[in-house]
Amino acid sequence: MYGLVGKIRAHRGDGEKLAAILAGMGEMPGCLAYIAAIDSTDPDIVWVTEVWTSSEAHSGSLSLPSVQAAIAAGRPLIEGFEERHETVPVGGIGLPTG
């Protein structure tokens, strides 16, 4: 499995709009989990947690029309990308094991 955790700073007041766009991309082949969340202490911070079957599945998703539309809609709301961490998920509730 392949995972990403990212911290995105939205322009002031745009965190909820950005999170809604990111959370609404729909089905993506190879995506096991995709969660957009508002930071509990700063409403302009959006955390994105992703779990994919592989890094190739993640890369391939970037060309999907729904993802391209979300990028186009979300880009104007983003002030900057503050953190990005690649992970190796080992399992959890809702994820396959082994």
C-alpha cells in the first residue's frame, strides 16, 4: 500500500470550501481511503489522508477528469502546501490486510 498525508493552507475563510471540493472527487481506481478534514484549531487548514493500492494508482488518478476538475476548482482557494508525508499503511479499520 501507499499513503499520503498532506497539510494544505487555504486562503482565509476558504478551508471548508476547499475540503468539500477535495472530499467530493468520487471513485478513483486504486484508492482505498481519501479523507479531507478541517484542522480542529485552524479552519483554514485542510488535512488530506490518502491510502492507495500503489504509488502508480495515485499517480494515475491525477489524470482522471474528476480529479482534474477538483484541482481546477480548488487551486484558487489554496494559499500553500505546508506538509506532505509519504507513508506505508499496514492496515486498519476498512483497509485490507496482508
